[in-house]
Amino acid sequence: MSKKIDLNDFGRLVKPRILTEAFLLCNFDHIDLHNWWKQVLVLDMFSKSYKKDTIVSNYGLKLNELFEGLDIENYVASIISFIVLHDGKYKLVSTTQEAEILFSMRKKFYIRAVGIEIFKKYNRDTKEVYEPWESTQKTNITWFYKLKHIIPVEIVEQHNDVETGDLIIFSKTQALVTNVKVLKRTKFYSTCSWTNKKITVLSGNKAYQVRLDINRPFEIIKPQQ
């Protein structure tokens, strides 16, 4: 089972559910993080295109041009920072030393967003990353995603290992994989950015076919040869 993301996870490999769901923090040295985060949440609430418009305006490229160099199967992201709510204020945690200070305090804190940098390739076996994506290498721009939009890479890999005929074991039920379809996601950056597979299972409880739910921990049992 994959553990939840916490402040010990600097460098942990993940994938955003949808790349264009990013909040871009620009020129942090000149911005009050608490007020910025509150402001962008409001702007996002009232405008469905706010995040996409922000990406386009900061890079001066159309979305298809910006994400042209990324391949949905090969790219990966690495956690570099966090936005946490602590003592009524949103704060940036960008080093392990800052995380240790929070751990040592008695008051609770809550992770509200994860800052990432993206790499075009990685080695699944060694977890080494290659070819930094230029758009998240700019020193004055950090890409943040709400915690619910971030998927640990081990969950992505487990999902992509599922094949037709496998038995999926959840904590209280099980399901049979009836179909695995590889989709051509031409605009994956704004629809589904973590997998190109659509997996359908036959639910053991309700006897109908549904999409495989990665929000529930599961194990895979392969059919005997």
C-alpha cells in the first residue's frame, strides 16, 4: 500500500492527475504566500479557465505547444516543496530543515498543496529521473497542485500493470478485470495526465462493470498459467 504524501517526501516521484490544474507561484521573494494562496483559490473558484490562462500567459505559448515535449507514459514529477496551513497561516516549506521545525512544534499543520518539478523520463527500476522539463526549471516559477491532484508514481505503475483477466483485491471486496484499453490522449495535459489506460472491472459486490478506482488500495492477482 502506498503511504500518504507528507513533509518527509521531498524528492518523491508523483504524477498530477491533470497537468493544467497547476497553480503557478511566480517571483516568490516578492509575494506574501498566505495572501497569494487565498487569492488564487478564489480566482479558481469563479473561473474554470483561470489556471490554464495563467499557464498560457506566463509562458507565452498555447497549451499544446507548451506540453508538446512531454509523453504521458514517460514523464514523471518530483516533489520539491509544500504549502501548509499552520497556526492559521499558509506557509511555504521548501527544505527538510523547515519541515523538521514544523514537526517539532506542537500545533498541527495541514498540507494544502505540493510543489513539483517535471522530468521527461525516469527509470522505473532505479527511480532515477532524466531530462528536466524546461517549464518547471525556471527559478522564478513553481508549479503547485492541490494534494488531491497528486498521485504517487507507485500507484500509477500498479494501475498500468493491470491486465485483462487479473483479479483485483480490495479490502472488503474483489473485482475481475474485463477490459484494458490503451487510449490515444492527444490533449492528456488537460484531461487525464497520469495514464493512457482505461481499465474496466466487473464488481464483485454489485455485478456490474465500472472503471478501476485507484483511490482504494488494491492488490493484483494474476491468473495461473
